[in-house]
Amino acid sequence: MSKIEEIYDNHIWKELEKGDTVPPEVYLNAIALLLRLDVRDALKGSFEDRLKLLAARLTDQENWYMSWHLDILIVWALAKVGETSRARELLEGLKLRLSKMNKKKQQVMQKGIQLGEAVYEYAKGNYKQALELLGSDFNAFGYKITGASDEQIDVFNEMWCQLLLKTGQSKTGTACL
């Protein structure tokens, strides 16, 4: 068992066995780690199995709409395992929630929708479309409004860098180095 598998199994997933655990918090940590592995092209083998197990739990709408950050990560996880209709359903639900906000809040939170759509396309392997959604001057720091931690912001920036490289825009991607 690798060190990362040990961390996932014994320090993240095992938390679900405790009586006072809030499952969505565990899911947030689990998805965040798995997305980081995916961005680094290391989501293989047993981690794919772990993602499928996690995604099965994330299809339950009881876990949706708790936080923008968690919802965006759930969109990625569901789309990554092929649950694209469920991922799209969550995205549409987020758009509906956005439409009910006042105009000022809509302008701010539109970035959350944009990021959600980008991670959806990224998970499906539509790198060009994901990059178009984020733009060539993407800076994930502007997406802290979703509730993402600094570490998660770094993952979104890494994702953008990977998108630049995977779409042949390595000259622009030098900003990632």
C-alpha cells in the first residue's frame, strides 16, 4: 500500500466509521485528494476504484448544495466516473440557485458556475472546452468565493496548467512553472 493509499484509507475514509463524523466533510477531503491525483495523472488502479465507491455515495442528493466548493468537486467526481447526467443535474441546480440570487451576488458567484462547468469538461477529457471556460488568464485565487482552501486553489491552478499543456499551449503554460 502506497503512502497516499494509506492516508486516504486510514486518515480520510476511515473517518466515516466514527459516530460523530459529518460524511460530507469526509467526502470533501476524499474528492480533493483524488482530484489532486487526477491533475497529476496519478488517478490509476486502486484510486479509480476508490473514486467509484465515493461517487456512488455522491449521487445521493442529500450531499448536494451544502457548499459551492463541495458541489464543484462532486461535479468532477461524478463526471469522472461517467455519471455525467447526475453531474449535469447538479450543475443545473447550481445555476438555478444562482438565478435566485441578487444581481451583485450573481456576478460574484458566476465564477463558481464557470469553474463547475470547467471541471465537468476536464473530468470528461474535453480539455480544450475546459480551457475555454477558464480562459487563458485563469487565476484560481479569484475562485475563493466558492469556499475553497488555499490548497484546493492550488489544485485548480494545477488543473489549468495541465489544460494548457494538454491542449498544446505550452508557451502560455510557462506561467505555471
